[in-house]
Amino acid sequence: QKDIYLNRMVLIRQGYVVADVPFYRSTSGAPFERESATTGFLATLIGIAIDQGHIQNEQQTVLSFFPGRPVANRDARKEAITIADLLTMRSGLECDGLETTMEMVQSPDWVQFMLDRPMDTEPGAEFSFCDGNAHLLAAVLQQATGMRLLDYAQAHLFGPLGIDQVEWDTDPQGVHLGWTGLRMAPTDTARLGYLYLHQGRWDGRQVVSAEWVAAATSPRLTVGDMGFGYLWWAD
């Protein structure tokens, strides 16, 4: 299809790389930005944190991770926002897509910007894809684990999968971006897909629980003609 522009094509069959073709904008072996694939890694890290007990479950409220922060426009609806609401892009926070993202990245504190957003709907009521929701999840992980997100990922996801060349952008406070900014080789990105194809197991090790893999990839709502799970588009 002529209107699809590829940087790199990687074809993996039965666990083996059978084609790895760089195109004109890509250098073979060089990591480059994974953009929306970042959310798949983020959702997996949320599952690992739940498996390890850092997070009780996806129904834990978001504000419970920020007890010392003053939060503007605070009301019962905002206090009810759960991790699951962020994972399904149904936080209810006022968010106008790219416009809100641009406002967030121009603010001095991106996490505070999102926490302060007024509520637009009840949490869980309406789907609205919002980069700031994913960034709040990244901040939740940092709060829950007491570690920088990249350090936690290297210890519990990238390391076990053999991914050792990773860069991940941060906001002004050092929180790694939740929706973009992750750079690695395409062959390493494919490892996440292979992990999910094998219900969270890699080389005999259960990296993330099979229960989380099923939960993340199960449709929780329908957007157009597609299902949406926990930051994963699902049939």
C-alpha cells in the first residue's frame, strides 16, 4: 500500500527473525522511537508491579499514590479515578487530545498539570484517548515502586527479555514519558509481542502473569469497530 511509510520491517516466525530490512530513514541496529508502542511496555510494567504487590490491583485509586500533592479541582469524581480508568482511557479528566498534550508539555510540572485537570465526565464513562492519562500511569509506577521507571523496567522487563539498548525520555521532573519517548531496536520491540504470544513467559520464566496478559488484551470497550483493553487495541 503506497501510503504506508516504513522505517524498518522485521518479520519473526516461530521465534526466529526471518527478515530484518531497514529502509531509507533507518539505520540497521540503531534504536529509534517506538512512539505508541511505549504504552504496551507501560501496561506490561503495571501488570508486573501488580504481580509483585507494589500495586494492589487495577482498581486502586490514582490519587492514593500522591498523598502529599495538592490537587486542584478535586471532587468525588476525581478521587474515584482508578488505574483501570487510566489504562482504558476513561479517566474522565478534561482532555482535548493533542491540544492538551501540548499544554501539558509546556507546563513546568506535567504530572501536576494532569492531576489538576478538571473533570469532564464520570470516570469509566467515556473513552477519550489522552496522552496525559498514560503519563499519569508512568508517575503512578514511579510512586508505587520507589524506582525510576527505566530502572524498574530494566530490572523486571527489559533485562529478562534481553533488551539492553534502551533510551527513554523524561519530563522536567524526571518521570519517564508514558505515551512516547521510548527508543529501542525493532527486533527488541518484537520481543514484547512474543512475550504476549506466550502468555507472559520468556525462556522458561514468567515475566508477567498470564492473568495480566489476558486482562490487558481483552476488549473492555469498543471504539469504532475495534476493541480496547489495557492500553492495547484488541479484537
